[in-house]
Amino acid sequence: MAKPPLDSRREAICAWLTANGINPSHVPQNADITISEGTAGRFLCCEVFDLTSDGQRQLDERGQYAAVTVVAVPLKVDPPVWWQPYVKPSRDQLLAVLERVKALADEKGEMNTYIERARLRAVLELAYEGEGL
């Protein structure tokens, strides 16, 4: 099935989160959003901003980015048919990619240095953004 235009997808995801009791404005743009099953039924698991008692976003332990926490709510409404769960790569996965990039750079020598540096830079940016390294 073809995906609808980006604005329509965003609106559909926001409506779906709202229908399941999650305020979309509390969900980071790159939030992990999954559905899990347990003995009590299906749950929507989603990263949300960690808010203070007065509704302000808290900063992470380094004081650089908004802190996030994971909430799990009973799944009342199924997601749009085109929706796919999203989970950011783990630190270990990012480090494994980094090692593969380093090995490839060693194998190919100088002729691919520019490309490999660009890949390495992209991996490191993901690592710093997603894992707070």
C-alpha cells in the first residue's frame, strides 16, 4: 500500500496517538513508537518528553537535550494500515556500524577515504544524537 503524503501521515499519527491517550505534542519527532503484547492485552509504547509538574520539558542528565521517558498505554485504536513500528538503533548497533565503516576504510585504502569519512560522520552524528554520547 502506498503511503499518503507526509502531512497526511503526520496528521494520522497525531490523531492515532490522541485516540490512545497520548498528547502528540509531548512526543519527540524521532520517538520510538511500538506496539507490544502482554497478558493484559496490546499496549502502545511510546517515548514522550519527561515533563515537570508544571508541564515544562525537563533536560537530560547532561543538561543538553529534552529528557524522554517511555509510556505504555492500552491500545484502544489500531494504527493506520501503513504505519510501521520505529525503534532507534541501540548504542551497540551504532558501534557495530562504526566498526564496519572503519574496516571498510582500511580495506579500500585512500581512494574511498572521502566517502568513508562522510559515512563515519553520519554514524557518529546518529550516535551523539540518539545515545547522548
